[in-house]
Amino acid sequence: MTDFRLWEHWATYAPDDIALVTAEQSWTWAQVVHEIDSLQSTLQCSGLTPGQVICLMGRAERKLVFAYLACLSFGLRPAIIAEQPEQQLAIKLAALYLPDENAWLWDCRDASVHRLDSGPVSLARGRALTLPAPSKVENIASIIFTSGSTGHPKAVVHSAAQHLASAHGLLEKFRFVKGDSWLLSLPMYHVSGLAIVWRWLSVGATLTIATGDFASDIAGVSHASLVATQLKRIVDNRWPTDLKRVLLGGSHIPSALITRARERNIETWLGYGMTETASTVTAKRVDDIPSSGRVLPGRKVKLQGSHILVAGDTLAKGYYWQGELKPIVLTHDWFDTKDLGEWVGEELRVIGRADNLFISGGENVHCEEVEAALNALPNLSQSIVVAVEDEEFGARCVAVVQSDQTPKVAEMNLALTSSLAKFKCPVAYFLIPESLSQSGIKVSRAQVKKWLASHQSNYVVIS
């Protein structure tokens, strides 16, 4: 890992530059290295040895950043996970450890305590740790779990080289340089959050840790990864900010929002990517062409029929399973994303997930197509469309939206007639609960389906 200890490089050549900022204090690169060295001592005293898997629990805390880098420096295999119910945690631990192997967890949410626990699901302290020799899976820089929306989550493995290839390819187009600061507001257990850390390391800029007070967090940074709803809050409230560029998630960004952001001198960029590709595959500065942009350097994209296939330097090493690396299923070196798309000139337009396609009255309906039409309307800032059973057509869709008030079906569908066939228009609208809209990343369709199924009885959600 020596070649990828970029924090040591910046500490040598720019020791007094500000590397990391929280609400309480700032750290220079020299101080960052000192903190990492201290945490390495904690790891060594714990009894862990290089090559072992350790679960880092947290979201986007300063301590999680330092713990992650300390694990890399020490040669551990960091799996970043969220706080979650014990049953969900057990599924992840079963992927990371052998049945008779103790699990290791470092809870990074409490900044005042360094706690390393060992044990199975209970995470009991003080148990003897007996492990087999580490497998011959080299250069693991991260283990990130997929969302598991179509089954059990998979433990995706990337090397430092793959993370850096992802960072370099994006930053060839999306300018982020020394002297800039990127807000770490996305969770590091999500690949889009971890990608921010590697972009920061690659250029030696400043990483600003979010506090949760979005208006305050956004005030002093030059770059941020946001969803359209957050950008709308910035421009609607006229919050003071030094933002130069934002990288947006999602498929359709209302043109009025882009215009208002431009008036604030904020460049808006849109990207497409996934866990297996270490985040972004295509990107562009948002314009009037409805697409997710051009293929970034270091990546390859082709269409097989309408299926999007990817390859290149950022593609994951494989899936981790109990000490072994299971290969990603490839077709002649290409990975099928299960997304559907089409070319618009040299730009890729993502139509949607293959499993988000349903049949209504014999016609194909893509959930993402309906969402794009909804998001173009001025009174909506976000929408998730799901299929429900219908006696006449087999299936129709309902929309769960973010808006000031629950939309009326007749009014909304009248507004959609210019862009959607009638059978594609939602038969009902629900408001997104606040509990699902605060993560800073696109709302999970699986979570929306689960919420919808349990909060109404008029429609049967198709899983």
C-alpha cells in the first residue's frame, strides 16, 4: 500500500496546508499523518494483523476518515458499514467472515472513544481471536456493500489503484484542485461518499466534514456531491455559499434549477455510476440534452441491445466472500450493469434498470421514464415510481414524490400528457416521508416500496 499513502506524500510536500476541516478544528497534512500513526498503534495493540477484515461502522465522521486511512496504512481490509439492525448486520458479517471466525468492528461514531470489539454478531469484548491465515487476496482498499435491492447485498472489493483511476478520470473533466474543498456529506459506506475521499487524496485539496446543518455546511466549500433537492434548497433560500461545482445524482435535473444555479455561478454536473465501478462512469456539465454524459477516461461503455455494459480501470476486483474473492460475472471482459440505455450522439442516456421495467396492458413502462417526466414539472423536486397490481392492465404505477403538498392525480396527469402516454401516468401520488429523504443520496426504490406497502392498503406493490 506504500504507493497509495497519499497522505504521507502531502505531509512531505505540503505539511502545513489545511487537509481536513470540521466544525471544531482544522488539520494540516502533517497533523493528519500524526493522527493516522496514532490510530495505527491502536490497531497494533488490539491484536489485529495485516490482511484481516475489519468493519468500520459510521457514516461520514472525521474519525471514520482517519480510521479508514489507518486501516489502509496498517494493511487491513476495511469494510465500511452503516449502523443497522442485528439481522442485517449478521448478513454482512456472514459474507466477510468464516462461520467459526470472530468478527472485528470499530465503531467510529463516537469521536471520543477508540473502541475495537471482537466477537460474532454480539460483538462481545475480550474473546480470543483464532483466524486462518489471510487468503491471497491482495491490495484490498475497500469493501463496500451494494444496496441489496434485488437480493442479499454483495461485498464489492476495490483496490487503491481502482479508486484512484476513478478519481483521476472524473477530475480530468470536473475541475477540483489544491486549494478547493469538497464537502463530505454522503456516507462513506456508499461508493459515492468513499469516492469523495479518494478525490481529496488524489489532489491534496481540503476535505470538509459535514455536521448535518446543511446551510452551514455548504457555506464554506467549493465542491459538493448533492441531489437536486439539496441544490434547490440552496437557490430557493439564497444561502451564502462559495460553491463552484456540484456533482448531482439522479437522472433528470429541471432546466429552471440549472439556470438558477448558474445565476449563482454554480456549475452543475450530472453523473452515472455504480458500486462495482468505484462510482462515476459517465459525466457532463448539465445542458439541454437529456443524458448522463460522455464516458470518462479509464472507463469503457458499450450497449448490448439496450443493456449497458462497462469495463475499464475502475471495475471492481470482485465480490468478497469469507476470505475469498469471487469474480464478477463478465461477458468477454464486460460487466452487465443491468441498466438499460441508448446513445445520444457520444453521450449515454440511461433509460433505467432492467428490473424496473414492467408491462401495463401489453406495453413496456420504465419507472425511470415516468420519473424523468415528473421531475421536469416545476412543483416536484424528486420522485420515485413503483409498479402496483391492476385488474384491467396487469400493472400500473404510483408515484412517491417530494412536494409542498400531495399532488392531485387529475392535475398532475394533465400536465404529463405532453410527455407520457396515458397508461404510463401514475394512478396515485404519495409524499416521500422525511425519514427517507434525508440521506443526501437518491432515495432507495427498495425502501420506498417497503414503506408504501406498509402505509396504504389500496394498492399491492409489485416486488
